[in-house]
Amino acid sequence: MLTHKFRLYPSKTIEQKLLETLEICRRGYNTFLGELNEQKEIDKSQIQGIIPDMKICDEQFSKVHSKTLQYECYKLFSNLQGLSKSKGKRKIGQLRFKGKGVFKTFTYNQMGFKLVNTGKRCQTLWLSKIGNIPVRCHRQITGKAKQVTIKHFPSGKWFAFVIEDGNRENQYPRTNKVVGIDFGLIDTVYDSDGNSVTNPKHLKQKEKRLKQLQRMMSNKIKRSNNRDRFRIMLARHYEKLTNSRDDFLHKLSDYYVKNYDVIAMEHLAISNMAKGCYSKSILDACWGKLRQFISYKAESADKIMMLVNPAGTSQRCSQCAEIVQKGLGERIHSCRKCGFIVPRDYNSALEIKRLCLEKIRQELPEYKHLEMEALPIRQLLSMKNEAPCES
Ligand SMILES: [Zn+2]
């Protein structure tokens, strides 16, 4: 399954219909929830069965494709499932009725939509009960479109998420190379081949304007049109921030998945780290998102992302395993035992790679040929007597 995100350009009348559909879907969801609360035993088919009655009682519901309403019922049950899964892990309550303006998406599953190729810059997406919407398909859909989800973004833009069956062809050949990546704040990444990428600090670039807009919006009267104008302006700025971040991270993750077979990184508890004093910088560096991108891209390209134990990677010498204590400000790793002098993050990246190769040797004997000649075997053997590294 592949998902494509395409921008929609609806006219004023179509946009009204789209907003109306969102509102009806919200009411549908609430009706299903009300029915669910009255039931003694949970029965999905019984709840889904009330759709024809809903249409008779309130003709508003006839304005929405039946598959879309059915999907709302499915959404309700998947929410319910999610709730029961987190039972015991954290305090949970009941599912709540959704207030006005909460719903941002609706879905056409299997039928009720059609992508028409017009041969022009914009194709047409036909949605049942809504009409034709110009859509910019920047990518060709080769398989069969299974599902379309329409989403309204806070910036006012509309997007269609088209799910197509079939997989992306594996475009990256085998390279037989292993890389260790160290995340940092000065350099977003430093890898074991000595490449580093400076942190672009997207938030810092846009922070001043965001603060200004936020202040301006907070001065406006609540629920006024003027405030709404500023809300959209602010949302557009946030969207730009997300887009420039994603662009950077996609390019970076693509580089690693393309050039290496095994990508090793530390198993960091990023959400816990982001509670500390460098929280803003850590979140702006987007380590979590980068890890997520590498993970899914590696999976679809038949490559491996490996997480290693982060304990001691910045202090241990990658060549002789000597512990070299250094403060946060010290940027150079200088080993007294073997005289290895390199930038601190580079040593960490080498150490991460070493840990990864060690793990591969233990866990995946079939990958034994991977860069094994480059392994510091002697050091590895002496490492075995020390505490084993777990992830
Ligand atoms: Zn050393």
C-alpha cells in the first residue's frame, strides 16, 4: 500500500460542500457514539445498520456518501479499540462526543470517488455527492486507488490522501555498507564516514515572526474575523516550518537509505530528553522524525535500521574502548591510551557503528560478510569480557 498526498483546489461552492460534509460526518460520529452508549453489548453491525434510519430521520445524512458514513462508524470502533489497548497503561476515560469544528477529515473507501486524467497540469478528483475538484497529482498512480481521505488543514488548504495498492519498486541497490549515525545539536547528524550535516535550525529562523504573529493574534477579539485572519496567517507559517523541516529530513534520510545497507543509531528516549534544559533545540533538531523516516524508508527498501544502547557512546573510545570523560562543551575526543584524536561526535558515530557490527555478529550470522574485515576484532574480543551492550 502506498499513500500519496495531493493538493486540492476546490472552488468556493465546492469548499462549502466539503465543510458541510465534515460537519455531517461529525454529527454522524456523535450519533453512532450515542447509539453505542445505549447498547449493552457492543455490536458493530447493529450500529452500522442504523445508517438507513438516520437518513430517513434527518435528510442531511443523505448528502453524504454512505461509505463515508460507514467509515465514521469504523473510526469510532478503532478509537474504542485504541482506548482499550491503553487500559492499564494510563488513566483512561470514555469516548467523548466531538464538538463543532473538531473534524478535519473524511474518507471514501473503495467507491464514491474517481481520479480523472485531464492531460493538463491539474487532474480532476470526482467525489460522489460533492462534485469535481481540480487536483494536482505530482506523481503518477500506477495501481488501483483504494481509498481517498480528504483533509482540511489549519492553513485553509485542502489535501487528498490517495491510497493505492501495490508497493514501490525497490530503487536502491545493495551497497554492503554499514554506517553509524550520531545525533547532535550543533550538527544534526555525524556519521561514521566522517560526514556531518549542520543543523539548519528551522525554528530559530522563523521564531521571531511566529512570536510576532502569535502576539498580534492574541490581541484580537475572540471569534472575530480579524482574529481568524491572523489564525490562518499563523497556521501558514507553521505549515512552512513543517514543510521545510520535512524537506530537509526527507533528503537526509533518503541519502542514508540509498547509500547504506545497515544504518545504526542510538536508541534514545527522545520524549524524555525533550523535557530537559535543551528541549527546544532537541525538538528543533527533529531526531524522532528523522529516525521515523529512516525506519520506514529502510523497511520499504529492504535495508536494516538498527538501534544500539546509547550508554557511554560519547565517552568510550571507539578504537580501544577506553573511557574518556568529557563535559558537554568539549568537542574533541582525545584518547590517552591509544592517541586517537577526532571530533567528539565522530568518535560517537564510530562507536555506534562498532556496537552495531557487534550486534549483527551476534544476531544475524548471515550478515557476517558485511564489512567484517574492517572490524577491530582484537578490541571486540576484549570487549566481550565487559558488560554486554543491549538495546
Ligand atoms: Zn583510545
